[in-house]
Amino acid sequence: MAEIDAFLLDIFNAEQEERVQRLNRFHQLRLERQQLRDVSNPFTLPAEFFRRYYRMPPHVVMRLIGLVENSLIRERSTAIPTHLSVLITLRFLAEGGLQKGFAQDFVHPVSQSTASQCIARVIDTINHLADDFIRFPGTEGQREHNSNRFQRTTRIPGIIGAVDGFMVTFYRPTINEEAFFNYRVGTSMNVQIIVDSDYNILNIRVCPGSNNDRFVWQFSEAKEYMEDLRADENFPNRYYIIGDSGYTPSRVLLTPDLNAAEGSPAHVYTLEHVRTRCIVERTIGILTNVWLVINRSRKLHYSPEAVVNIIHACAVLHNFRRRQGILDENDHNFQPAELRDDVNRRGRGEAAEYAAGIAERNHIITQHFM
């Protein structure tokens, strides 16, 4: 009996010693990370590597830090400096990899759990800037400005934005997973953006991936705003959003005429429509190739709520970069999509809207392409 007690005591002591050693190694690792952070300065990286890591030059990152640091200081729950929290988040969004991989390198040595906290706080703070950077044209002057910019390359009048959607995939959630399933790409979010002629995002709406582009637009605030504007007699000018054939044409959304005879005015209108609308496809290409975390080649390991926050943050940063003069449209070779067959899946409730949209399109063709 005594021998058994001694044997069990030896096992207990060995476990205790191993536990103490693990704890000591953990504290030693924390100390080493802290020492590395104290001497590490990512802003001393060569300019090429800095921009590759963070998608912005150092002086632009400093401006971003200036916009968010007050909120981060008030809410800070870790000992990580504000500038390091921002850089960790930018690198996560830019590379789209696992947090553990980039968090523990020599540039920003932190644990995965600390990186996760930093990313969540910074993304939330960036999204609070959305009203300052993502703005739909709300005044007559802004709408006229957008329309004039579009009319540099097309005869279609009154265009103030182009709309399209793309998918962001993530691992299926445990609750309501059927709402996010898309038969083409799997569990995803359908992201609708409206852009101007200068690649700026004017509006963004994120819906579960089971909804198609037509549904996302049909129940959007942007559509409601455009229809209210059209119904208001105080604003006699006609303004439009342009979209591909996957959308239902209406008085405020113009689509191409895929059945137009070659050489006809309707065919010329369609060619100009497609060339003009490709601006939104190019913007999606820029957005998802700069911020790889939302690229279709990636699959996010986050809850639906976190995925939505990440998508919105990328849109805010896209417009922030453009305001700082970081232009990407010439850095990538994005070609407009080919004309696709029209999709005749309209509900009966859309019949009147569809007829009004066709009439509006024919009116524009008659007035400007005959």
C-alpha cells in the first residue's frame, strides 16, 4: 500500500513540476514578446515591404492612426500600443491569413489571442468612420457632379452610380446556416456595392449568401432613396443607377438590352452601358485584391457578424486610401465581364416595375441614341 502511495505521489510531483515548467515557459515567452515589441518599429521597414504588408505607405498609416487612436485609447483592453494594433489589423486584412501566422513574427510579436482582440477593436473603430468615408450623393450638387463625371464616357444621362455584387465565403455557422448557403460558392455573404466613376464606394449592403443580387437591391435603402427622389417633384432631373442583366430594370435602374439587333440604337446603348458599368467590376477587383481577407480565394473562420464587420472595414479603408491619393485602377488588369443571358426569374410583383424600366430605357435610347 505504501509503495502505491509513493508511486502516486511521484506521478503527482512530476505533473506539478511539468505544470510549473510550462508556466515558466509561458511567462518567458511573454517577456520575450514584450522585449521584441519594445525594440521593434515596423515604420523602419523598407517602403516596398511596408506597403506590401499594410497596403499603404507609412505617412498614410499615420493619418489612419490619428483618426482612430482616441477611440482605441479609451477602449484599450491590452498593453499593445495603438499603432501596433492598427498595423496588426491592416496586415490581417491585407493578407487574409490565420492570425497566428502573422501575429508571431518579428514585426509585431504578440500572441494569437492578443492579435484577435486588437483586430476586433480596430475593425469596430474603423467602421465608426463609415459615415465619413462612404456617402451616397445626398444633394443635387453631388448628384449632378456624379452624373457629369459619368457622361465623360457615355451618352446615357443621369448616371450617378453603378451597382454589382460579389461573394465573401466563410465557414458555415452553427445557427441558421441555410440562410448563408449559396449553391455556387457555399456558405457566404452577398456584398452589394454602388460606386461612382472614380472607383469610390458610395453604398454597401451585406446580406446572407442565399439572397441573389436582385433581392439585395430590391430591398435596399439605396433603391428606396432613388425612388423617393424620382417621385419628388422638387427634383425634376432624372438620375439612374446602372446594373447588369441580373437586376430587374426600373425607372431608377438601367440594364442592358441583350436582345438588341446588332447596329441598332439599342445595341449601341447596350455597348455604352456595359463599358460604363465595368467600373463597378473593376472596383470589386481592386477591393478584393488589395484586401485579400475578402477575396474569394480565402475562407474566413469567423461568425457571420464578424464577417460583416470585416467587409465593412475593408470598404471604409478602400475609400480612405483613395482620398489619400492611393490609386489602384492602373495596377491591375480587370476586364469587364462578358454579356450574360438575361435571367427571367421575376416575380409577379415586379412585373409593373419591369415594364416601367423597359419604357424608361426605350425613352433614353430614343432621346440619345437615335
